[in-house]
Amino acid sequence: METTTETSFFNRDLSWLKFNERILMEAERNTVPLLERIKFLSIFSSNLDEFYRVRMPVLLALEKLSNKEDNDIQIDDNLLNTANRFISDQQQRYGKVLKSDIIPQLKENMINLIYGQPFPKEIQKSVTRYFLSQVMAFLQPVHINQDTNFFPSNNELYFLVTLKKNNETEAIILNIPSNQLPRFYKVEAGEETFIVFLDDIVRFHLDRVFPEGEITGCYSFKITRDAEIDLKDEYSGSLSEQLEKQLLKRDSGLATRFLHQPGIPANVFELLKKLFNLKKANRIEGGQYHNLKDFMGFPVNLPKLSNQNWPKLCNTDLIDGSLTEAIYKNDIIVHTPYQSYDSVLRFFNEAAIDEEVREIYVTLYRVASDSKIVNALISAAKNGKKVTVLVELKARFDEANNIKWAKKMKEVGVDIIYSVTALKVHAKVALVKRQTGDRMRYSGLFATGNFNESTAAFYTDHILMTANKEMLREVELLFIFLAKRVKPTSADLINFKHLLVAQFNLQRVFLELIDREIEHAKQGKPSGITIKMNNLEEKVLINKLYEASQAGVKIDMIVRSICRLVPGVKGMSENIKVTRIVDRYLEHGRVFIFHNLGKNDMYLGSADWMNRNIYRRIEVCFPIYNEQIKQEMIDIIEIQKHDNVQAVCIDEHMDNIPVKTGEVLVSSQHDIYELLKNK
């Protein structure tokens, strides 16, 4: 494990686990409403699954490299053990809070979650009816032997059933059909509500599934596999076809975890290991239930046990008249999910039917499964407008959905651009060109998050609507370049003066902005940097922040998850404060503020400071020129900097330390909502 005494960079994968610990802390807090705590258990479980699919393969590869005698790369050979220890400790805490705290509190509210317990008699008939009428049709037993042609689907749930029949022992894999049916079944019995796992419904009726044998064992398990997609330039066919083929292979990838209920007979496990290629997988004995991310669908909805409802706020300036005309008059900013996403949908809807609109350009990274924005773009194309859409087919876990929408748009004449294999387009920008007489007028959107109305309901993001022609002309130049489907060969290919664009000027300008604050500090002038992002990893920029700290620049950082910068180390980072906020919404917006002798130069954008964002993606950060919007953003960030309820400080050991409570409680998401409501 990397430590602050050995290096100034914390390991990114361990940092990610520290972030997931922060999610777990919300589940452990008694001040969080009970049903919201259950949701945090779901998020923790989902995050851990993603860790095993995306990050654990890297740790396994690093361990393999560290064992090679001729390897000249410095690798921490204890990293995998440290990660496993973190995960084990967190899972122990998870089980404790669920069984010792949350389940008893549910019972106090007349909600009985049956967890590792027999079914009460009063619900058995109802459960059996449900099994016979709904569940039984989806069961597909597979008998295991040396010739078995079966491969468990990634992260899906199964039972290993051992059966004694005719004095012989058989091993059978039985699916738990949680992809076809809800994971939980609810039974009302008088004033009480009983919630049972689908797993237990299947387990309770095994004698009906296997009536001719003696059931000697039943063990739940799941296999998690590598989610990385390996695309090579020499593959034949279009990128879309390559990805479709890779998606078919994904669930056959390297097994990184075999999670199972204790007690599987050794000889049966050896057979499974051989059949399912589990040799390199982490074998983890867990509890009776897996995939507890399904708690997100917990079938109870009681307002008294949930967060207070915050109705979406509307921007009253946009109720009447044309949104486009309002944007021509002044920049507008939308803060989701506090404010309604309807304004963004309206922007695309108006453009689709406006007779004066000639061209529409937009980047799409993660598209909603039933995207109103894409439907508006399809309508625009049908209405005779030139529509150009950059669809990022390599957005992890959203590839299939993006391919689907790209095909639908292409069918109606939308000009689809796919990024080159080695370069993702992660920018969130849109441009509309409207001709009024002889005049071509520009309007557009710059966002910190995806153009996705589904995630906008729980991701905190900022969307700038502007008619700044200089900024939007640079967006147009970027689209012209992206249409060529080549990697940038020089940062000078486009002379961006307003936008910061990764592969062109983004890193260079950020370094210059930090250097300016360093110079001001050395001259004894006021200085300061405030940065909010999701992930902080890239070493060049981190080293520059260390340099700024050593020069006396006060740096406030709000970093949601991965943070490789180690704060608070004397002589290195003592002027850097890092906080992490976890609350009802997912903090997602990226904000960069540089004091500049009180002028507060401000950028928002799509780019975290990670290697992938800086070196392997097209990202766009955009300036805020409107002074009213700039002040509004400063007010929002100041509230977050003073959060002493939902924030934790990251100390020099990278631990999550609760902020000491002051006289006034500041819960930033609540206070931001109130700020915007009272505008």
C-alpha cells in the first residue's frame, strides 16, 4: 500500500474504495431516513460490483507483474492484499448495519424483512401461490459434470444444489431469476408487511423442483467477470460492429470474483473452478444473499422513512415566449436536479420545430433509455434540418444503448460521427444555428454532465445556455475536426481562445492559471484556488497544486471519489484542504475557480483531472463570463465548502474524517435548494 511517507500520490484503486466507504458511512448514520439508508446499501453494493468488474482485473494484472523476477517496473506487491482487506472490513460493517440496525428498525415500523429466517406460517400460502404462478416458469436447472456446456452469466444469481439420488450425489446449478422478476416479494398480513427475497422463495420450494431426490445442500453464488473491452485498431469492420461483437464476449471474460455462501463441498468447487475458469478469481465466502444492489428496488414507500420531497424548481423567466430569444438576451444556467431539466428538453424541442433553425450539433455520451432529446433530434432531421451527432460508442456499460440510438438516428438522415478507437469524446456541448434573414445566429449548451434526462434527476450538474458567438464558433470548429475522425497531432490545430479542450489546450491553460496564483502568492498578493470535481488522479496537475501549496496558495478542493492528492502534509500540501460530499444527490459538476486578484476566473466543464480525461479524451471546459451567473456559482460552492453535515475531510492518511460541527449546521444540498428556491 502506498503511504504518504513513501509517495505523494495515493493509489487510485484504494482511493476508490475509500470513496465507497463514504457511501457506507451514510448507510450507518441514524440521522439518515431509514429507506434512504437502504438505498445507500444498494449503491455500496453496486459500486463494489463495478470495482470487481473494472478495477480488480488491473490489480490482478499488477500482482502478476510484481511476481516476475525480470520486471523492472516498480509495483506495490501488497496492493491486492490491501484492497482485499479494505473490502473485507467494509463488508463486515455492511452486514452489521443491515442485520443489527436497519432490519430491527424496519420491524419497529411493522416491516419484516425476512433475512436468513424461515417464512412465517401466515405468509407461506401466499408465497407458494406466487412461486407456482410466477417463479417456477423461469427456473432452468443445469446438471454439472465434466461435459457440461453451461456458462454462468456475469453477476447473475445462482444456487448450487447438491442432490442425493439413487445413492449418488449430483451437483446442479439453478438460476435465481432476478432479471425476470423483482428481487423482493411483498406480502401484507394484517397491519404487518413482510418482504421476502426471491432467493428464499426458490429455496423454500426446492422439493417441488427436485421431487425425486434428497436435497443435501443449497449454496448461493455469483461470478463477477472483467468488464474491460479491448478494441484494437486492426479489427475489421466498423467500430459499431466491433463493439457489438465485444459485448457478446464481455460476460465470458476473466472471472475476478467467485462470491458464494459458505459450505460448498471441496470436490464440487474444484469442478466449478475448472468448468468456469475460476483459477484466478478471488474466492470470497459471503453471506446467504448477493447482489444487494437490488435494495434499490426495495418495495416499501413510506414518506416518514424517506427524504423530504424537494419539488423541482422552475426558472420563471422561461415560462412565456421563446427560449431561444431569452438566450439571445442573456446567458442562462440550470442547476440540476434542484431545477427542472425541462428547460434543456425545451431547448432541443424548440430547435426541432423552429423553421429558422438550419443546423444542430450535439455530443451524446450516455443516452437515456427512452431519450426525449434523441427523439427531438430525429424530429429535427425529419423536419429537414441538418443534424450532426457525435455518439460515443465506448461509454462503458452504455455501449448497446448508444448503438441502438445511433442506428435510429442514422435511419432518418442524422449525420452520425463516431469517435476514433483510441479517443473518447466526453464533452457535453450542443450548438444550434438559426438563420434570420441574412443573419446566422448561434445558441448552444455547455454542460458538466450528460444530455440525459434520467440521470439529471439525481446528478448535480450545471448547464449553461448561451449565445456567445465566440464560444459557439469554437464548438463548431471542434465538430468540424471531430468529423474528420482523426486524433489531434498538434495542440495548435485549433486556436481555442475561450474553451479549454483536452488534447488541445486544457492541461496547458490549467497549469498556467495555477502558475499565476503561485506568482501572486510569491509577490504577497491575494491568491486562491477552488476546485470541485469527481476524480483527481493526473500527476502533472497534482504536482502543480503541491507547488502552489508550497508557495502559500490556499487551495480548497471538493473531490467526490478518487483522490490521489494527499492533503495536509507539512512542507508539501499543508495549504490544501480536500472534502468529500455524499448526500441524496450524486455530486457530479466540475467547477474551477482561480482568484486572479479578485476577478475569480471561473470554468465549468466535463473534465476530471484523470489520465483518461487529460490524455485520451476530448473534454470541454467553458468560461463563465456572466457576472450574475458567476456569483451564483460562487454562492453554491461556498455553501459546499462550509458543509458540516454531509461533508467529510480527507486527512493525510486518506481517511474520511467527519467535519467538526460548528454552531450553525450546513447541509449543502439542502441549503443550495433553498438558495435557488428563493432566487
